[in-house]
Amino acid sequence: MPSPTSTSRTSTSRTSTSPTGAQDGASVSRLTVWRLGEDVSDPSVRLLAERAARAVEPEVTGWALVSWPVGRPAPRIDATGPDAALDPSCWHLLFGGLLMAPLLDVRTGAPFREPPPRRTEVAVFVNQVRDLAVPGSCLLAVVGRAADVHAAADTVHGALGARTPLVAATIALSSREAAAVAAAFLDPEPRAASA
């Protein structure tokens, strides 16, 4: 079973952009999950996780803070954002369904149908996330454009501090997958833009 990859801190700087305006498949091309702590019952772990989630919000299309308290049968979604862009059901499906059951096509509910190399790549990612999501852990999942998710890694490092170990699982979405996510979970006219 593959092990999660460690992320390294880089010194790139960029201007943050808020995920407003029309949303489409181009808004999402990468999905990353970080494990932020090993003891979700520790208030300091919760505080760091919430700080990381607030920090990445301007960088990415959507994020979810996920915890798995010891004694519960599965992870739970504690918070999601930004509300104007990404439907929270995306994260409930990912952590409540896709990672705990055979992969399904989000549009039809049919078994995942991709060429064998892609099925293998997705299976590797799912196994990596399963390695990250263990009882007691706290996770931050983000979806967005590849460059934005890369920049969010620096933001997470900054929020947690250099002393905090950070491991992640990441996958690049194909254009078909990105379009499916956009059609199923992205608000075509985010409420923030119309306010």
C-alpha cells in the first residue's frame, strides 16, 4: 500500500485570489488532503486545523475540515467553505462514500469507469487518503486549480508552523473529472458574486 507523500515548504509568493465569478471545470484540477494532527481531541490540534482552514480559503475553490474521533465508525465533516462556491455534499460524498466504498461516478452512481492506468492512479490516491484518515486524526482537504492548491500548501505550512509535520495525498483531476465535479458541486453563479 503506498504511503502518503511528505510536502516540503517552498518560498513561492503569489497574490491570493478569491474564488468568485463563474465557476466551471477549470476551477478545479487538483484535490489534496493533508493530515494536520494525530489527536483530534487535543484543543491545540483543533485550533491549528481551524487556522489552516481559514488561511487556505482565499487560495482554493473549496475546503473541508475533517476529523475522525476515536470510537466513531468513520470520519466526519466539521466545516466547509467557502459557502458561495462549493456544495458541502462534495466533501460528505468524498469522505462518507468514495473513500469508504468502491469508487462511483458522481453523475450516475455507476461504478467508476476510466482506463486501467487511471483507475490505478485513483486507487493509489484513495489508499493514500485512507492511510491519512485514521481514528484520532484531523484532516484538511482542498480542491482548486493546481497552482492554487500548490500555493495553499505553503499557506498550510505557515499556519501550522515549521515544527508541525505535514503529510499529504494529492491527485490531478482529468478534464472529465473536473467537469463532473463542477457540474455536480460548483454553484455556476456563486452567491458572493451576486451579493
